[in-house]
Amino acid sequence: MRTIIEPFKIKMIEPIKMTTRQQRQAILQKAGYNPFLILAEDVLIDLLTDSGTSAMSSEQWAAMMRGDESYAGAKSFVRFESVVKSLTDLRHIIPTHQGRAAERILFSAIGGPGTVIPSNTHFDTTRANIEHSGATATDLIDPRNTDPVVKGDFKGNMDVPALERLIERVGSDRIPLVMMTITNNATGGQPVSMGNLKAVHQVCQRHGIPMFIDAARFAENAWFIKQREPGYGQCSLAEIAHEAFSLAQGVTMSCKKDALVNIGGFLALNDDDLAMKCRSALILTEGFPTYGGLAGRDLEAIAQGLVEILDEDYMHYRIRSVEFLGERLLQAGVPIFEPPGGHAIYLDARRFLPHIPPQRFPGQALMAELYIEGGVRTCEIGSVMFGRYDPDGKFVGAANELVRLAIPRRVYTQSHIEYVVEVVVGVFERREAIRGLKFEYEAPVLRHFMSTFAPE
Ligand SMILES: *Cc1c(COP(=O)(O)O)cnc(C)c1O
């Protein structure tokens, strides 16, 4: 088989500033060993997130020039609405400035004290918006699927018997909707099968509960279904996406992922009353329902991106490039969350640095070394992000100590990925000499964004 090439060529470039190991040591120290406090200019390969970091196509830039900036009823809204409608088959299409705005509006309308919102795994902003409304957010995932070494094709699936037990226990009238996150970002970017979506849909129907989809990575999820689920090999990504959305009564989406844009989101619904409530909330904080906090040009770029993401040559290259990174690391003996997810590789810092205990933050220490070694910026998803203290003030570590290498869409080439492999392997070879970190300043909330650290 021939090399899978990037199915695009480069028209415009952004130079990468080269730095020395010594310079990076100083930069990291100044940033308090927090990747969010490093300036982007000081990063060689930025794998902090795949959110809003996509490179747009020439067609998207051309569409932006056609942006109609009329306050109400802009042509750009009409195009956006028609693309999202034909993708989701939902009646009410409400643009928002990003995914979390759609979540806030939705849950302020149907969440609230006493209600419970189950998901395969809620993304952190979804959980935060549910809890902000006074509702309870519940993750229903088989614990084997959060184990980094357990193999599986669809480790993002919801635990359906657990959903039935939850409905039995709290009553369907207290569950305003069930949220399916595809792919499952908080669980290693793992996909959800069509069989699982259908099974959840059936349970929901039986109990009169609407099923919603958090569709941030719906197209990557469709690719995994095509590759791994019997009966879907001959279907197009568009057909698979359609079938998934046909099971949903509503969709929230962060367009910063699979719509290949730098900002934007939407909420799509069938329920007329709920849509009316959501539009009223939208006007209060986001804007008029035909722009929802976005410029007309943003709506154009989203509409075009939603078409391009379903191109199979693109998706083949995308998923293969992430998988290649995972394979190379496994070959070198580097422990990762298996199998590789759609948008990221997660290093397993617990096995990478077994001599560093959770309270000395092995993930944060590994992130720091990747930056020093090669200027690669990553993000800890472990005890810095999710660690807490019990009522006696005793430290409780996170379930997993991971470091996420999120791959921006259409931004880096194969040689960039090969460079990342070299950097990770370079750190792996000297892993025994790596020491942990301790807090210098511990931020009271969302610690990973603002805290600073120092070597122990
Ligand atoms: C990014 C993300 C969100 C939130 O979207 P923003 O555009 O960052 O507000 C919600 N759900 C999932 C699964 C995401 O990955």
C-alpha cells in the first residue's frame, strides 16, 4: 500500500520559531510549569487542543468573503441553516458562539434542581452547565472502557443496563434528556457505535425521554463506525452521520472541532416550545436568532466546513495520522491509552513515570519534559485537572494520569508527527531521571488553567 498523503497542499504558511532546550527551560520556568501560561510563539508543535485550531480551506476563506453581515435574516444564516438542517433533519437551528453557549441555553431551559442528565461521559463544559442549572450530571460508562489497556472498538459507548437502572431509580419524569457524546472526548476520544446509539434511543423511546447528541466530533465517529461496525463499510460518512442524527431529538455542537472553524457552535431541536424558550435565552446573551453571537462570515465558514469534514480522503488521512502516532509510540514501548482515539493520543503517565506518585503530578511532569525536549505543548488530564481533597484535607488523585496530544485538523504534516514521536521517545528514554512537581500557587477553581508549579 502507498503512503497516505495529506489530501491538500499548502497555500499559506505560518513560520514556527525555533528555540533551544535552554531557552525552553527558562520559558517553562517563567510560565510556572503551566502550558496554558506559555505564549504560543514559544511553542514548536502545539498539541494543547484540537479545539478552534483547524486550518481553513480556500473554499472556507472564499465563503467568508461572501459573509452577509445583516443583523436579521442574513443570506449566510440561510446557508448555515440549510446545511445543518440537511445534516441533522432537525427543525430548529440556533447558532451560538461556541458549544458551551448551546449547552448553557439548553440546560437553563430544561435542567434545574431535581433533574438528572445522563451521558456516556459528559464533556467538562457540559457537566459544568448542567450543574450550574442545579441539575445532576451522571456518566454511565462501563469502567472497563476507562482502563487504558483494555482493547475495544467502541470504548466510548454508554452502559445501557446502567441507564435502565438509573431510569428505574430516579424516574423518567426527572430525566429531561439523555446526552450521547460522539466521540467520547473525556474517555480517550473513543467512538460510540451505531448499535449503542440505537440501544440508547430504544430505552429513551420506551420511557418517553428525548435523546440528544453532543456532536463535536460526529464525523470522526462516523469514520470509526464505517471501519469497525459490521454493515457500515459501504456507507458514506454522510449516510452514517444522517442515521446517527435521525435517532436524536436534539443536537448541541462545538463547531470548533468537526466543522473545521476557529469559532462557532449550534443547538438544533425538534421541540417547538423548547426551541422558543432557547431562542429567548439566546437573545438575552448571544444575539438575534439568525446570528447567535457569530458574524455572518463565521456562519459561512461553518456551513462549508460541515461539508468538507465528510470527505473520506480527508478523514482517512486524519484518523490514520493520529493512529500512526499511537502505533509508533507503542512500538517504542511508550504506554498510551489504547486504542488510539479520533483526535488525540493520550500518554499514560502512571505507567510512563511509575516512580512519581499522583500528588507529585506525573502527567504535569511529563507535559513539562515534552516541552523542554522538543517544544511540544500538551495538556495534563490527571490529578492537576481532576484531583481533589477529601473532607479531612487528604489528597485524592484522579482515576487516570494522562497527557493529551491533541492533533489540530489540517495543520501539521507527517514530518511534524514524526518529530513528535522522536520527542516523546526521547523523553521516554530518560524517564527514570524525571522528577515530580509541586504546587507553587494552587488556583481555587479550574486549577489546570491558572496554577503554577515548581520541581519537588
Ligand atoms: C469542546 C467540546 C464542547 C464545548 O464546546 P466549546 O466550543 O469549547 O464551548 C462540548 N462537548 C464536547 C464533546 C467538546 O469536545
